[in-house]
Amino acid sequence: MTLYKIKSLTKKYGKNTAEVVALDAIDLEIPEGKFIVILGESGSGKTTLLNMIGCMDKPTEGKILFMDEDISVYSRRQMTEFRRKTIGFVFQSYNLLPDLTALENVELATEMVGLSRLDAFKALRDIGLEDRAGHFPSELSGGEQQRVSIARAIAKQPKVLLCDEPTGALDFKTGIMVLEVLKRIHEEQGTTVILITHSREIARIADMIIRLRSGKVIGIEHNERPLMPGEVEW
């Protein structure tokens, strides 16, 4: 089933001679239930595309259909509601609140959608950090903080998990651990995962690879035999 249908999607910043075209009339279909990588160098439009499909920003032109509903015409309030109910975000920076424990950081997400403390603890257990639930971010390693941010994203049971360079601030070994968590969530929960990266090696774990350059889709690859994270080196 097609989750997103993107039609002539364009995003421009600035005006006149200062205008920058971040996305240039993209046409794209994204299937449901797949592990998808958006691959490209810095400035290729990866993050802009992720922001568009995550309803964090509005396109200049074109349409974004999510399960055949045009989310590109949503009001700001509708965009907020869509993000709250449908999307989980994992960023390169962990964005944890320093004065809250790991469990309390995750609880913020479950409270937004009316879920319980037990749901928050289950999310920590799912990523293997239940024994660190009472620790503050300063007491956690970078990899543990990123895994807490993943738990926070999945705790509200999103339909789509959007990951913006989630291993970018981590060493190789810890990055592999984070990718293993994301793959397991995808496989066990059936969550559609869309991850952006500039690493061709990381892209090899995906079912589908979307290549961007200068705001355009330059290729789409369907990977018949995705690698496991432990098989990847970069």
C-alpha cells in the first residue's frame, strides 16, 4: 500500500536573487511498512523533504498525499495534530530535557496522546533501557540518550518514524546499536521508518533507497537483500 504520494513538490526559500530551491518539483511514492533511506550529500534537500512529509513545514508548490489525504493544505493546527498522532521524530541531537529522567522524557510523548506510564516504560524496555529509566540524561552515554529519544518517538505508537541522521553524533559501534534498534522496531512493530543519511553504507540496510541531489530525485533503488546493521561499515 502507498503511504505517501508526492506530486510536483517544490520548496523555495528567500526571494528574487536570494531565492534557493531546496526541493525542485519532486514526484515520489513511498510505500507503507518499509524501511526507507533518503540518501544524499549535504544540501541535497534530504532534511527539507523529511520536514515536508512530517508536516513540520509547508511546501511552496505541489501536493503531499498521506493515505490519499492532502496534508500539504493543512492549517498549522492540523499540522500539529498530524505530527502528534501520526509521526515519531528522531534527530541527530537527542533533545532530551535535562531535568527529567529517561522515563519522564518518554512520558511526555505518551501524555500527548493519552497513553499511560506503563506505555512509556514499555517503550524503554523495547529499546533495552528499562534499567536506566530513573537516570537523567547527564548520567547516560550518547548512545543511551539517542535510544531514549527513539523510545520517546515510538512510545506514542506512530504510524511513521522519521529519523534525521540519527547516528551522526555517535561513534561507529554505538551507531550500529542505534540502527539495530530502529531495524527491530520496524520488523517487530511494522512501523514505516524513513531515515536520512549521507552514508551509502548505512543506506544498504534499507528496503528502498531514494537518492537526492540538488533538490531532485535522481534515483530509486529497491533493495532485495537489505543488510543487517552489524554487516555495515562506514
